[in-house]
Amino acid sequence: MHRETARRMVAPGRGILAMDESNGTCNRRFAALGIDQTEEQRRRYRQLLVTTPGLGEYISAAILYDETIRQTTDDGTPMPQVLAYAGVVPGIKVDIGTTALARHPGEKVTEGLDGLRERLAEYADLGARFAKWRAVIAVGQSRPSRGCIEANAHALARYAALCQEADMTPIVEPEVLMDGDHGLRACAEATSRVLGRVFAELSTHRVDLSGIVLKSNMVVPGLDSDERPSPAEVARATVETLGEVVPPNVAGIAFLSGGQSDIDATVRLDAMNRLFPDAPWTLTFSYGRALQRAALETWAGDPSRVEDAQRRLLHRARANAAAARGAYDPGMDEAA
Ligand code: 13P
């Protein structure tokens, strides 16, 4: 089952909607737009996303947060059921966030293994078919450290094994962050070291690679770098880096958007699929910000703008689904 779910999640020409922002992150984005930071507003916003007409045409799966998986739409239907009816596989973020890694200034480790077996069973009862765990890796002077890479890779592997034991598909997400002024080369090196270690740990922990989805960062310069690589340069650096360390039997790779603009995230994914049509894995998206940004800004808490916001979400989903096939037409965004 975990293999079959993985295949559905990375089915060609569709991608994953990351809507698993913690309450803290969701509230920060709401605050910036003057939206009330209440459970009810978060429910209305997530309802807007999951009830978008036609979502399932471009979106294969959606990652929910603990609060959302327990919520219902106005008519009382649980959120995971709304997604399943729309042909979108529901999943759940199961890590409980990051904490400072002791004796490693500026580095973090992700927590949430304690009691995870029991929590996975509960989430499966609530309708989740896959899970997500995100590790964050900072790049900078003498970072990432060996301690940071090993601690996070070990946790990712233990999480992934627990998911497969529960017949749920793990999204394995080691995110090399865009914060900083490092160049593309430094991102490539960090990504390569991190993924190398992650796959070593996954193997040690007997994780079935054809039943995981790798959620990776693209290989890009830091947000404060002066480098401005072309989409083709990012595509090449990313696929070449991944090609050296990601085994070909991994079900698929779904990229996160990190701090990229909506258009960059689309154009770079498109370039990868155009330049590497024969890559061993499906290359698709699992975007949070790059799918939701325009929709959230359009809604801004106003019930009369729900349909407009849903159109914005569907537009980005369609553009990225096209990019997942290497068939994105920039005209789609000029017209919008
Ligand atoms: P972004 O695409 O906004 O980076 O979010 C994806 C995600 O799930 C981060 O964990």
C-alpha cells in the first residue's frame, strides 16, 4: 500500500499541495495580511483550499496539519474526506518542529519520534495515507556540520521506517535552507552531503525506497547571494546533484519552493523536466508558499473573495502541473 500511495502522489503531471503550516507559521502569514489569527479563520482558509473546484486535476495529494485533519468544512465533512472525494490523497505532517541542536550554534534538529507509532495509527484512522517530516539544514561558515547532518538523517530514517510499518508513505524532507549569501555551489555541496547521509540511514533502517517520496530543495543560491543562475543552470545543478546520490528506485522527487518566487518555482521545475525527460524519478512539486501565496493574499480573510482566491490557487496548480510535464507556457502567467 505504501508503494501504491507513493505512486499516486507522484503520478505524472500532478503535484502535492503543502498546506501543513503549523498554527504559528499560519498565524504569522495571517498577521502580515491583517487576518484574525483564530482557529475559525484557519479552518475557513483551509476549507477554501480543499474545496477549490477542479483541484484534483492538478493536485495528487495534500499535506495537512494536526489541527486541520480534525476540522470539518461548513457542512460537517472532515477535511481529509473532502480531499479524498476530489481525488486528492490526504496526508499529515507528523514532526513536531525543530529545536536548537546542542553545541551546534545556528543548527537545528527536528523532533517528534516519541510516541510516533501511536500518532501514526491515529492519523491513519483520521484518513491520512502518508506523512511528512521536515529537517532543516542551514548553510554557512562550517555549516552544515556532521553532527547536524547525522542527527537529522537518523531521525528521518526512523520516522520513515515507522511510517512504512504503519503502511503509510513517508515524505522524506531534508531541506537545505535558502537563508544566507552562499552561492549555488555551496548549496549543491550541502545538498549532496545531506542526501548522501539520508540515503545511508534509510538503508540502515530498512526503508523501502520505492515506497517513499523525497521532498528536496532545488540547488539554488542563498537569498542574499549575488548569483542569478538561469532556470537551465538551476535545473542542471539540481538534477546532476540528485543524480549522484538519489537511488533510481525512489518513487519520485517533489520539490519544496523554499523562498523562491512563484514564477521561479514553476520555471525551474519546467526546465528540469524539459532538459531531463529521462530522469530516473518523476520530478514534481510539493509547494506551500509558491502555490498558496496569491490565493492567501487575494482572500485576506474576506468571505466575498473565496472564489477569486480559489481561481488563483487553481491557476498556480495548473502552471506547476504543466511544469511537472515540461510543458509550462509563460503565456499562462502573462495572461493572468
Ligand atoms: P514551501 O514550498 O513554502 O517551502 O513549503 C513546503 C513545505 O512543506 C515546507 O516544509
